[in-house]
Amino acid sequence: MSALSIHIYTFCFNLQIFIFLFLTAKPISCFPHQTLDSNPSFGPHISLFGDAKVDDGGSQVRLTRHHAPSSGLLLLDKPFKFAEERNAGRPISFSAEFSFSVSPGNGDGLAFVLIPNGFQTRFQGQGSFGLSGENMFLGIEFDTKKDDKVGDFNANHVGIDVGSLESVKVSNLSPLNLVLNNGEVLKSWIDYDSSSKLLQVRLSKLDDKRPYNPILAYHIGLLEMWGDEDVFVGIISTTNEVSSQSSCSVYSWRFRVTDVSSWMHSLPADPRAYADNDSQELRAERMKFCALTILAAIIFATVCGALFAFVMLFMWAILVSRRTVFPVVCQSGPEDFRYEKVNVIVEKDNRGDKH
């Protein structure tokens, strides 16, 4: 009887310890604990997972903590499809624009990802960018850690990942005077044009203008890759090194999906075109564009008018020169005349005398 009581006591004690650890533990949640619907720097329908939280009075979202391990996910919880019946013949394109910073340290950095439905429910932040075990994703990694296993050549590069952390195309940022993990706020534009199947990545410092040339360009058919499956969009950051004190923050993020007619081919959409109408920067750019357009129109009209006048004068000169009759000028002046003497002889008829 005493032995049974000891086993019961031991079981109850262990159960209490398990319940205590379960309640006090802080695992990565698969359910969002915050949203950003009221933050004007972010688009609608964005949720936070893991260690991601609104920080600094709401001016930024801190994805990872300063001490490892830590991981956070910023997810657009409204999916889209590259192939939809209502968009038959009109491929889906998208544009993303976001600003971020990575503090010094040996963290993984940050990645912009297209992920399938259900990823958020199994997100545990394991491995680089929390993508370990995933084989269906598109990622643009802003990598701050050199991983020889996936062929990284330095700890300051941007790469395009398709179903694997081994990038299909990489751009070294050091020659561009850009450093990912020095704490400076950077801005990135990611555009995909379904008409040309071209994915482009641009990166600059926060106060610089959108670069004309991308740092990465890669041809990929996302319609063939995803078909009619739901696609979610997110921004992930992870820190798995125990000694790391790096953290990652996102300050703004806008994402837009557009459908373009199949016969049209244009540059990827610029998310700045969809900014709020009250944006002073956008209005200034529009005014500048209008002024330059008006000036160019005036110069063009002036040149065309001058050219038309010159042609008309030239034609008039040709026509007048053909029809003009020049008068013959007769000179008047004294002339020399020669007079000759003429002798007239009259003969009388004798029969004409008196009868």
C-alpha cells in the first residue's frame, strides 16, 4: 500500500511540474498575436507570428529579439492565386516595397517569401529563415551569414531561392557600398511581371530614390510553379546562433497584386504609384512630371511651327519664280537717219493741149 502511495505521489508531483513548465514556457505561437491594420506604414491584412512584435511606439515591427534563438514572421494573411478563372488570359503580377534594418551580429538576416497555405501553422523558426524542411517556396534572402553548406560566398549578399536555400542567383552588395547588418535602414523593391516572367530585386538606402537598374533579375514562371494554389506572402527573420545578439526590424511594407493583359508588356508595377494621394513626395513627382511634359510640348510645337513656316515660304518662292513675267526693257534715245534726194520728172502730153 505504501509503494502505491509513493507512485501516486510521484506521478502527481511530475504532473504538477509538467503543467508548470507548460504554462511558463514561451513557445513560438502559430497564431497571430498582433495585427497592423491601424499602422499607415503597412498595408492591410498583416499579422505577426513568433517573436515579432510592434516596437518603439508602433513605428516598427521587431521580428527577432537581441538574444538567440529567436524568429519572427510578418505575414499577409490574405492569399492570392496566380491562376484564377476571372483572370483568364491576364497573368498575375505583384510588387512589394519594404524598409528594414539588421543590427550587427551573426544572425541570418531577413527574407521576403512566397509560401503555400499552412506554412504559418507549422512555423517554428527552425533553420535559416525558418524554411528548413520546406520545398515549395520562393524566397529573396537578404543574408548576413556565410553558410558554406548552401554555397554562400560572403555574409553580405542578396539571393533568390526557389524551393531550396541554395540560391539560384546571387548579388554581392559589398561593391555597391551597401551593408545589410550595420543597423542602417535600407529599402527594397521586389517586382514580378508575369508577361515577361521576370523577377527583379532592387535595394538602396532609405533616403535614396528607387534604383533604375535591379541588383538581381531572374526569369521564372510562377504561374507554372504555383498553378491555382493559394499563395501567402511574408517577411521572415531568424537568429539561431546562441552567441548572436543580432535583431531585425521592419519599418514599412506594402504589397500589391495586379493583373496585366497578356498582349501587354510593361515594366513591373511600381508600388509608389499606389501610395496615398496625400503623399507629398508623390504629388511633387507628379508636378515635376507635368511641368516637364508641358515644357517639352511647347518646345515641340515651336519647332514644328518654325519648320512648317520654312516649308511654306520655300514652296511659295518656287511657285512665284515660275509664274513671274519679266517686262522687256526698250531703250529710248536719239537715232541717226539718212535722207536721200529723189528727182521727180513730169512729162506733158501734146494731145492734152487745146482742141
